[in-house]
Amino acid sequence: MPFAAFFVALCLLLCIFEKTRAAALCILLGAAAGMASVLYTENRMEQLRVRYAGRPLVLTAEVETVSDSYYPGIVDAVLHVEEVNGQAVSFRVECETLPDCEAGQRVQGRFTLAAPAAGSRVDRYTDGIALLAVPDEDKPDLEVLGESGSFRARTHRLQQKLSASLRRRMDGSTGGVLAAMTVGDRSHLSATLRSAYRGAGLSHVLVVSGMHVSILCGDILSFLIPYEWEQSYRSRKRRALFRSLLAFLLMGVTGFTPSVCRAAVAVWVSALGVWVYGAPDTLTSLAVAGIAMTAGNSYAACDIGFELSFAAVLGTVAGGACVRRAREWYCRRFWKKAKNPVKRPWYLKLPMRLWGLAESACIAACASAATFPVLVLRGLSVSVWAVASSVAVLWLVQPMLLLGLGTAFAGLVPALAPVYGLLSRAAVLLTGLMDRWALWLAEKPGTGLYFDTAYAAIVCLVLIGLCWLAFRWKVRLRAAVPCILLTAAVAVGLGNALSRDVVHIDLVGSANAPVVVITQNETAVVLFRGGASTQNAVENQLARRGVQTVELLVDLRTKPQTVCTLEAARTVRAEQMAANTAQELRCTPARVEVLRTRGGSLARLTIGNRQFVALSGNVELAEPVSAQWLLASPAKPTAVRYGNVLALRRYDWLESGDALPASLSLRRGGGLKAE
């Protein structure tokens, strides 16, 4: 509320001045419309909670996404509910203990629905998840009704077919990268390559985004219907219609990700402009995409993919405008000073030929600068090599994408086996070049810079203020750019100095089996308990903190169903320890003690003068273990005497009260911050 009051007061103050009155009124009207949309979404979610939460219901639903769970024969899934007790409805629920099934199937079972916890409510609403579902204990069986015929299910099956066809004659790393950037199937990406691409600032290449949509809806269509064939306005309308259908199909194949949806809406607006004799522009398309994507769910704007996509487009537009103005200024200056404009020496022609490279560098720099506030304010690490990587290897994306699609479709036709082999070899060659570049650059310093969120907000506001002052006072670029870059460099260095040696303790993954990640500087200790989806969450958290080395991995599971493949310098597995034995290990972030009992395992961390305990399974001890903090899980900690709790959600054995923190930061001077 204080921030909202300050925002409204600032806009009202700007209304006093005539030059800023129109902009301030537009901002206030936009804020009011956004607030109304948020209230509408909250009211709709509250109605679903009041209507369905707290009682057993028979649900008929389509399985949208599936990930492995900690328990055998159980998966974590997001369901699109079609019927409740035979009545047609339409909303999403998340189930963390669903019996084994596959995405794209229709299932029916008896569930009990509950509202998400207050701490995770925004994250659930962002994904359109209204309620949490738990199978009924009396009737836990799930009936599979067969394959769903919805557009989402059909396109998901098409994605799996194309991904399998693409990877058939490729190794795991190359096929995983091509499947991710071609059809959006990221399930086959190795942890090493995923981390390397993040460190090199090329993680956006592994996600089907607006750039990929532009390539597919432009280059493929130009190959099928060359522009030279367009002799009438009717053919332009046919091209626009075909481009719209292709964008819609791509949106379904990639799983309706925010970046692809934004680009698809831009394609539709462009096609509409052709049909109604209007010329659409980028900012209009971007605004229409934002309104369309948040019309049904206002919390969609909280999705990090949504924010990064829109910020990157704004940065790209700004970079293109800067290049265009610089080119116009250079041309005016050249023709003003040219003595013989008809015949020019080669050294005067050379700068004009470098405009292509300068344009790529400028657009990449502006896009990186626009996404920087989103990354640091959302607590993610950034790479100083993002601009250099974009300029160096982004030219490979277009041929890789076209070759990958050609390989995938050729693999579906047995008669095209020779063509498939040729295309796959060419695709492997180009993908190998990009992989080697990412792996080489990921080893360089500066690939994972992490900033505290509050400090990052202050730095971003200062940089935005300097840019506004430079524009307001009409400061020359030769003076403004070095000053802004120097300020940013000083802020980055100071931020790294302030966050040096701070120990971060985070619970990530599923609430049924949360993983403990302890990081300090560029090293980490991981206490693992979960499945494949949990490992992906751990990898994302390590990338967020800018971790380069996992010193110790402790797998607390005594009967694991899946193998944890996270790379670490040392690994301790509870299943390999004898009952009633213990190990003690010393690492940079903490001293770790691991105890294996007959029914489970226990890990105690000592960081400074504080102790933390994590459990897995049923641990029984003669005397309880004392610790200041319990790193909670669904198992009741009868063997631990604790004072405070870190938890992803409030478990049944916890007393009711305020929301519990899920992360903790310990500073060298003894300061403690819980989030």
C-alpha cells in the first residue's frame, strides 16, 4: 500500500505540468484497469475455492503436464478440469500425488480440492492454477479414459513425434539442444549444456521464442511462396492467413509459452492489418499481445517468461531506433562533407558496410539491458558475455532451426531416409559449433553474477534515472554512454563485494520432497530428496545463484526410484550407507553430518554457530537432535528438537500461524534474513 500510494501521488504530481499530464493520466488509467483485472481474477479464484474446496469431488480432467515425483508410481501433474461431478467446468488444478499417467490423457478420479498456500498463491495463479488436488484416500484409483482430442493434446503428441524423429540419429547433447530450440522439448537437455548456455548468456536460444516464430513464419513461407509470385492483393491475404495458422500451430506445439504466444499475437495483428488495409507497428502488436494474454488471467504478467519476452522486444525496438538514427546522422554528415559523392574511395565505403555488425551489436546490447532489470529483480544471475555471445553465434540460429525442422519432418517419411541423413549431419555440425562455444565461454569469469533483489532494484532505478537525465539534458552520447557504463560497472563490483561470503539456504522443488540448496559465492552443497522434476528445480536454483561447483551432493533417499545425475565433486548416497552409521564432511558453505538409520536418514548442517537439520523417511533416535532450524518435509520430525522452521508449505504436523519462510541468508557479521 505505501508503494501504491507513492505511485499515485507521483502521477498526480506529474498531472500538474502540461507536458507530462497526458502521459500521467494514461499511466493512472492503465493502473486502474490493471487493478480491476486483478480484482476480477481474484474474485473468480475465490468463487472456485468457495464452491469446490474442502470436500471430495469426482473430477474428469485432461493431463496437461507431467513430471516425476519422489514416490514410486506417482507423478506431479497439472490437470485441466472438464467436469466436476458430471457438471461441465473449466479450470486448472495441480496434483502432486497423482497415480502414474501421461500428458495428453483424459482421467477420472475422486479428489479433494484445497486452496494454495498464501506464500505460493501468486505463483500458482500465474500458471492459471486455481486449486490443489489430492486423491481421495478411500478411493485413490485413477481411471484413464483414453487420449484427449483437444488441440493442446494433439499438438503435444505432434511435438513428441517430431522430437523423437529429430533425435533418432543424434547423440544426446546435440539432439537435446535441437529438440529444445526447434519444437520446445526441453526434457532431453543435459544439465551440463543447460548450465553452459546460461553462463554464456544464450539460454534464450534453447527456448522457442519470438525470434523463432519470426524465422518460421517468414523464411519457410518465403521458400514455399516466394515474394516474386505475389502479383495481387489476394495473394498477400492468403500469405497472411497461412502465416497466422502456422503461428497458431507453433503455439500449440510449444505448449503455449508466453514468448511464443506474444509473437503469435503479433503475427495475427500483422495479418489483420493486411486484411483491413492497415499498417501494424511493433508497439501496437506488443500492446495487443499483452492485453490478450492477461485478459483471462491478470496474474499472467507475473510470469518471468512473459516479462523477459516483452522486455526483450522493447530493447530490440530501442536498439533498432538507435541504429536508424545513427545511420541517418552519419549519412547527413558524410554527404555534407563529401566533395565527390559519385566516386568515393574504398575507405569511405567501409564504415557503411560495418553497419550490419554494428546494428546486431546495438540491438543485442539494448535487449540485454532491457532484460537485465527483470533478471536481477527476480533473483536470477546474469552473464557479462550475453552481448558478445549474441553477436558471435546468433547467426547460427536460423540455419539450425530450418535444418532441425527439415530433419524432424523428413524422419517421419521412410522414403526420405537419404535426405534425413544429409540434413541431420548438417544440423549436428552447426549445433556442435554452438555447443562448443557455450561450453568454452561458460568456463570464463563473469558467467554467473548474482545480485541481492533490493540492491538490484536500487541500481536499476539509478541507471534509469541517469538515462532519463541524459535524454532530458540532451547530453551527447560520447559523454553519456561512458558515464552510464562506468556507473553500472561500479554498481556491479560493489554488489559483488557486498554479497561476498553470504550463505544462502533455499528449499526448492516439490513440497512433498523439498531439496536443500546451500550456496556461498560460487560453491554449493545439495541435500537431495526428490525426482527428475526436482533435479531440474535444483539446477535452476544453482544457475540463479551463479554456482560453478557443487562441492557435495548428499542423496538422503534410502530407496530412490530415479538416480540423481547432478554433477558434484563429492557424492554421498544414504542407500549405500549401512544402518546406524554416520559420516562427517567439511565444505566451504557448511560442515555436514549424515546419519543413516533403518527407516530413513538425517543430515545436520553447521554454519557458524547455527545448526540446521533435514530429514528423509522415518528417523528414530534414542535422544532428539537439537538444532536452531528445521528444514521441513512432510515427515513429522519426532527425532529433532528445533526452534524455527523453513518450509515450502504448511504441513499437517505444523501449528497454524503465519506463512513460513522458504529461504534464509546468513551474513559474515551474523546477520540473518528470512524470505
